[in-house]
Amino acid sequence: MSRWPFLPSEPGPTVAPVGRMPAWQPLDRDARQLRLALGLGWPLAMAATPWWLGQGGLGLGCGFRALTGVPCPLCGGTHACAALVQGDWATAWAANPGALVLLLWLALLAGQAVVEGAQGRRRVARWPWWHPAVWTAVGGGLVVSWLSRLAGLV
């Protein structure tokens, strides 16, 4: 198992029919609990963002913006998260389109963690959202969104 159990890793030793890899591998108790904690904790943290913003963000701001004076690729992400939790897709898109795409991808990862943790086994084949093209699309969405905001297009 990898050091980061929520990331795909190389399959470990398992008993499988000759010539075929099993579709799922069992998880030990710690890995199962970690997946459930991450999979259930992330949506709970996301649901708390409207409250957190209502408290003034507890004085935390963007360190990148404080150092450079330029918004970072994730600036507006907390507001996008809060709007998404409240079901306001248009506001979430306006806050940061790239962060909205990232949040939706993270929702898939949380769902994966819950499924694997609840079943007590992890899928050997990568889930579709771990495909390099998906990583490129999510990262590219963040960069394009950031550059268009820097250029004043959005």
C-alpha cells in the first residue's frame, strides 16, 4: 500500500488466478478508517465553508496574494465552495471556474474513498478520474481560469 492510501498505488501481493489480477484488494483496518475519514470529512469541511466565511474567514487570507499582490489560481475557491454547498452554481462559477472544476473532481475522490472504505477493499484498476487526461483537464482549467482573471477577461 502506498504512503497515501487515498492515492492509487501499485498493487501489492494477492492471491489471484493465474494470468489475471483481482479487481479489488482488501484493505487493512487503518487504511479503511482513513478512507472513511477522508471521504466523509471532506464534504463536512466543505459544508462548513459558508459558516467559516460568515466568521470573516477567521483572519486567514491568501498568502500568495499577500506576498505578490496577484491573486493565486485558487483565489475565490472558498467562495466557490460556499456557493456550491448552497446550490448556487452560477455564483460558484463566477467566483472561480477553475476551482469549481477542482471541487467537483475532489467530490469524486471523496466518493471513491467512501466506497472503498465502506467495502473494505480498494479497486486495483484506476478509477476513471485518475486518468492523466482528467488531471490535465483539471489543472488546465485552473490555469486558464487564473490567466483569464489576471487578464481581466473574467
